[in-house]
Amino acid sequence: MTAVLRLEGITHRFDRVPVVDDLTLEIGAGEVVCLLGPSGCGKTTALRLAAGLEQLQTGRVLMGEREVAVPGSQIPPERRGIGLVFQDYALFPHLSVADNVSFGLSELPKARRREKALTELRRVGMEGAAEKFPHELSGGQQQRVALARALAPNPRIILLDEPYSGLDTALRSQVRDDVLHLLKESGAATLMVTHDAEEAMFMADRIAVMRDGRIVQEGSPHTLYCYPNSAFVAGFFGEVNAFSGRVEDGQVLTPIGPVRAEGLQDGDEVTVVARPEGLRVTTLQAGESDYTARVMQARLLGRSSLIHLHVHSGENGSGIEWHFHSRMPGIFLPETGTRLRIELDQGQIFVFPARQGRVS
């Protein structure tokens, strides 16, 4: 796939502190790529550099074969053929919805600008609000108008900065579904910034996880969820239980049972990361002596149940008390104090060298 947008070897500093560190990323036509990471990891700065809203310090930005930014020289944002959707939508309060959408179409005759604006509003389901002003719209409606404005000039590249952060949960689910269809229909290369892993998995063909200014892993949502390369990446895609240990005879003994440690040497210090859904629990029958835990509390979360568990390491329940979570499908609400058998799903449990760092 030929790259429509390419960020190449970009490093950017604020007060000599690198916020983006040797970042390289490319996006093809019709592809949605998400920069995912915690606040302060550099993802929004990377997007602003792609847009031309920050002066490039090191590296270069290419759009197709055209070099649009190098240190000391860059093409301004309005001449790059990009569509921008900001976190706060940035609609002009003194312009009607239709005039907001047609704002970037100055090269067209007035009648054609109006026609194009109404077409884009129809695509996002907002044609009935053409004469309203931004303050008369809900957050979700403003988001749709901002997207219509970004799509109106038929850009080859769309840049989205936390576009759903101001929406409530129910509205966010509907809007992002609509937006994904529109982006795919447009055929534009899309770069989106988010700190929400579920949102990235829903939207993206490819995710680049950032930490401290660097991309630490890049791949499809399936690859990053099922084959994380570090405890940090594993933990960023949902709550995890984390344990430390040492490899002995090819496995790690943990409070929840032995875990395989493939590719690691005996004696290695490791971090074991287990997703709550990787701990399957069933009621322990009388006389059974499998690895067990006791229920602290259980909560129904709708489609699943979250069970808070504790177990004591050492013989006869002596030693450290460990607290961890199991997530079970449907309704599973054992009483406090119930002893449960733990069965491990090795596909949801990961072992990393301790030197790779912690989950967060």
C-alpha cells in the first residue's frame, strides 16, 4: 500500500524535553490508524506536526511523494489538502451550520458551496440543522458538523484529535459507528488520536501505541491485544492482574497457579500479566484441593460479572495476601467467602522480562 501520509524520523522538544522521539509512521488510502497512549505521551503533538500546526524540528512529513515539512520549511495547513476535527470541534459560533461546512470551499461558486455543504450535512444526518448555529446543537450534533466540514473539500487525509471525548457513553458508540462508515466511504487516509483503547480497537485498521514519545508497538487491534510485546501494552488494553516471579523449570509459580514462560531462561525475573477474563473460576467442591481463592465481592456489570478474589501465598494460607479480579460471562455472583477453583486460559496470560518495566 502506497503511503498517503508519512511521518519520518520525527523528534520534537518543548524546553529541550523530547515529547516525540524518533517517530516514524505511515498511512495508506482508506486506512484508519490510531495513535493510542496515556496523556502526555506525545500523540497529540505528533498529530499537530502532521497537520502543520507545529513547526517541525527534526525529520520530515510527506503527503504522497510531496515533502510538506522539513526543519525550517513547511507548507501551511490550509494548503495541505487535509481535514481536521479537533477535540472541541472548533466550529465558528457566528456562522450557521451550513456556512461552517462551506467555510473551506472558497474556490467554488457560492451556489456550489451551498450545494456541497448540504450534501455533506445529509451524509452525517444533519441536513435539518443547516440554518442553526453551533450553540443550538448538542455535542454529538456539533461533532457531526465538524466531520462534515472536514470532509467537504474531499481531502486525501483526515486528522482526528480525541473526537469523541466530549460525548456520553451511549452517544459515543453511535457516533463513532457512523463516523467510521463515513471515513471508509470517503477513502481518505485517517490518523486519529485517542487514549481510549476500546475506541482505538473499534475504529482502527492499525494501532500505534505510544509511551514517552515513542511508538512501543504497532499492529492490528488483534495483534496488539493477543500478542502484546510488553506489560505496558498488555495493560493498556484493559484491566490486568500483575504478578512478579522467577522462571523455574520453564514456568513461573504465581498465587493463581503455574504459568508457562516460553522463550525465557530459568532464573529470569519476570512480570506475569493476566487478563481478568483469563481467570475462569468455578465453585470448589468438598475435598478438592486445586489452586483456590476466596470471594471478596462479586458485581454484575451487565454482559459480564467481575469477581474480586483474594488468596494467600505460602503453606496453610500464610504469607502474602494477593488481591485480583476474574471476569466471567453473564451472571456469576458467588457469595462472599466462597472458595473457587481457578482455571487459567494461557492465551490471556503473558510473561515478560521484569526489565521491560511495569504495566503502567
